[in-house]
Amino acid sequence: MPTYSANLVVGLASWGTSNSPLTSALSKDGDRYQTRIDVCPLTTLQLTNDARQRAVLRELNDWDQVSDTRPLTVVAANPHSPEALERFNSLCDALTLRRQRLKFAACDDDTAIAFAEALRGADIDTVGPGEITVPSTPGSAAELAGAVAAISEDDELSLVLEEVEEITLVAKRLVGEGQRVVKMPIFGRTKNPLGGFILDQDLPNFILVNDAMSVYQAVQGIKRLGFGASEVTWVGTKPALKEMALRDAPDSSWLDVPDLRHRTILDRVSRHVA
């Protein structure tokens, strides 16, 4: 039986009953870092229904013909956009027909890595993460829009892959930058019951989050358990999520990690409690 020095709650969203690759990797390697892994998907993701998917494809064809010669930028505006795209076979096929003029942007470096993998897996493009435009500040809609505008030509079109309930900040910012934009809400999510959300009474508790809804759900879970927020340390990469977490759980703390590779996360957590 391993001896643990920390408890890491992995609140990352799941697709159906399938855990994310990062969640699976953390679960596999946690013991090596003396970190107990508590897998607790706080939300469940799903593609939009058939009617919404057909509407997205119609919108693409209305704005962009396959025979068009202008560049087309595909923007992963949400950390879950790459996996949603890979699951949306008809949209992948439509983009494959336009592959010679595609460019790509993502909301942060980790999403760019996932985006490159999804594009390769869907046989759309073999672009590397370093060739995908990202903002200097991870998750900044304003910086992402500005970066996309900087690489865009006149009358160029951007496709923004986002969540149904998203505030569409990236799309709005792009319009403000004078870009032609098609918003593509291709996936949604549901909140999961918090019955499985557990914090350890005897170990330092860390909560890994990578989107705003996970932060919201985790805060509700902390309150439900009657746990003092001072006993919780958030783990993440995005300044906007840090601001939200510390605002909604004022006595908690935040552990910045440079990226969302599982070994990076486990190393930082284990060093933090050493």
C-alpha cells in the first residue's frame, strides 16, 4: 500500500464515460509521486445534436465554398474544441476538402498540442503545435483575437470552434478586429452530481482544473462538504481561472504549472508538499 503525501482531485471533464487522456495518465502515475489521484469529472461533454451539426455545416458552406482560394483560419477557442472536432466526422471531412488553405489558432499551448494531435488523427493536417497561433497569456480572448488578426489577410474567414453555452468572447473580439467570423458551437456539457466529489481529511488537497465550469463545480463541492477553502490548492495554467478560483474561494491558494502534461503536474504537486 503506497504512502501518500498529497491528494489530487482531477476535475477534468469527460466525454461520456471515457476519462480524458490526461486523467488516465495521472491515475496511472500518481503512486510514483506519492500522490493519491481522485478522479472526479465535474462535467460531461457531448457533441451537439444532429440538427445543430447540420446547421454548422450549412453555415460553413454558406460562408466558404470549397473552391474558394482565400485562407481559412480554424480557431480552437476552448480547451475541449480539438477533441470535439475529432468526434465531428462531417466537419472533419469538410475541412479536409479545404486543407490546402487552412491555418490554425488555439486558446493556449496545451490546446495547441491537443489540436495538432486531433488534426493529425482526423487526417486534416500534419501541422505541429508550434505552427498553431496562440495568445501570449493563456486563455486570453483579446490576445487570441489580436494574434489571429495579425496573421490574417483582408476578407479572410475565421471558424471559431466553441461550446454551445460559451460567451463567444473570441468571436466577438475577432469581429471587433474587422475579421469575417463564423461561430461554430459544436459541443455542450452537463454538470455532474457532486456526490463523488471528496476531499481528504488527512492530506493536502489539490484540485486540477482547466475550464471555468470545472472551477464553479469544484467551489460548489467544497461548500457542500463544509471544507475550509484554506485547505485547498488549485492547480492550473490559466491566469483567468486563477482569478476566478481565488475570487470564489478567497482563502484557497493556487499552484501554477507550466503545462498540463501529467508528469509536470505530479512533479509540481509533489515538490509543493515536500
